[in-house]
Amino acid sequence: MLEVDVTRRLGDFTLEAALTAPDQGVTALFGESGSGKTSLLRLLAGLDRPDRGVIRLDGEALVDTGRGIHVPAHKRQLGVVFQEARLFPHYRVRGNLCYALHSSMHAEFERIVTLLGIDHLLDRMPGALSGGEARRVSIGRALLSGPRMLLMDEPLTGLDGARKQELLDYITRLAREVEIPIIFVSHDTDELMAVATRLALVEQGRITASGELDDMLARLDLSDQLGGFEASSRLHAVLEAPEPDYQLIRARLPDGQLLLLPAEAGEPGERIALRIRVRDVALALEAPARTSFRNLLTATIEEHDAERERATVELTLRVGKERLRSRVTRHAFDELGLERERPVVAMIRSVSLSPSGQSPRRNTMK
């Protein structure tokens, strides 16, 4: 468990952040450029000192200004991945990896190298690596140091579409298979939808809200702050039988309901998280007899913001134990008599569905 409550003044800007993060999964820090995300990460890493506050990891005080504690960066046992790979140019890839190799990680060397797909790069010099390859080596070096936590500061910045998607796939896999917590800084919502399990919103130096990603996306009171996510929600499903004649595949939700997805969503048996934009969810009081919508989900209205004087109304629906958001005009809201606890049918076009973080490639989950 990470516990943070710090204050640091940087000229006219004041970082005053309080955050807790669990001992597993990916906690994403999301906010506009200059909101304080990297400043907070530097405090966690020990690269900067807070003016006041505490930082604890698994109960151990890394910083406690009241008690005069400041554990140096090299003694915190944290892995840090920056926007730049920062590899030693005079060492080959193997040398870069072995430089940070902790005694407890010797047996893990091959697994980490294979996990990141860098085994064929071990004899290359850093200058011969692509941007994505260099970032993967940087991640491997951080992991082989035997960290208690991995800190990643915008690791995909500056990469082109193909290389960015490739590294995103590696990081997604890493988050599933490496049993240490990760703090992931980004302003890119596609990245966060792909890798994050928890989300912390950073605004003007403060953590304004934090929690499980799916719960945060469902909160109507955070709609303005989550605008960069294009008002989306996520549903989790297991892929089942394909329909090759139509290039579709079936996906079963936890409550047993089925969806039809594009065939490239994945292979039967895979578990995926589907990103569903609010604009792609229409509502009806009962299933229409003839419609082009292939996905009709039985749902119940959990919450709405009709109290706000706007032309549209945002709604949160319960689909089994999961939540799905929708947006309708106020005219439709009133005409249909929508209200809390009313059963509805959520209608979603198959062509609008893709796993979260997918560019066009798929993002699978454990």
C-alpha cells in the first residue's frame, strides 16, 4: 500500500496531494499538462523533497518531514521509467540490463527479457535501437532492479502509432504478469483505458478524486473532469463463438448477456474490457422488433443528472454488477419517462465496439 500526503511549492505553483494506492495493479495519474503529475512522481522517486508531508510504502516511511526522514532515491527500491530511455550509450543492451540487476532477480532475467520481447536485442548498442525498443529495455532495466513499485512517467510519449501500440501491448501484458504495483503517468486516455485499474485525477496540484477506473468512469459528477475520456464506460466480457460469415464474434458479459463484436476483438476464451462511448448507447423501454442494432442489453437506470439544466441528460445504467453510461436528449428523457430504477434496453451498435486501448489491435485482460 502506498500512502502519500505531501505539499511542495514550485514558484507560483503548489502541489498539495493526498493519495493511496493498493499493493497491486496500475494506478494512473491523469490530468492536463502542468497539473502536477510528474512533480508528484518525482517526490515518490526521491528525486525531489516535499516541503511537508509523508510518503509510506508498505508501512515504511520513505519521507516524513515531521520526523526528519528522507530515504535517498537509490535506497527506496523503486523502478523508474522516464519519457526518455536514458540507457548507457557505451553498454550493450545486456550490459544496461545487468548494470541494475539485483541479486534477487538473477533467476528472473530470462523471464523479464522474454516478457518484454527484447531477447534478440541483447547484443545491440543503444544507438541501434528504435524508440520503442529502447523504452522496452528501459522498462526491463527498471524491473531487474527488483523494485517494490514501478513508476512510469509518460513512457509512450514521442512514439509513432505502430511503435506506440506495440509498447502499449507490452505494458498491458506487463501489468498483468508482474506482481508489483505500478504508478503510470499519462495524459492520453487511450493509454489509460488500456493499462489502468485505478485512476487518480490531478488538477492544479491536487488529487481531486481517485478510485477504481470503472467506478470513476461511471461517476456523473466527474463528467467535466473526465471529458478527455470522451464520456466512456467499460464492460468486461469473455469471447466465445465466432460468426465467420459476418466477421463477428460473440462475447459473454458477467451476467450472461451476449454482445456481437467485430472479429478482430480477439480469440475465443480471451477476457477483454470493452470501451463503450456514451454517444454509442441508445435507450428504449422495450426491445424493438426490427432494428439494425445487434446488441440489446437489459439494464436498469441507476442514476441521472436531469436536475442540471442542459439539453442532454447523462445516465448511469446497471448491467448486472457493471455500469454503462448513456446520454439522451432531455426531450427523449421526458417523453420516455425515464427515472431511477426503471428497466430499459441499452442498444449498442456492433461496429462501435472495440477493446479498450485498441488502436486497431486488441487489448486482452487476464
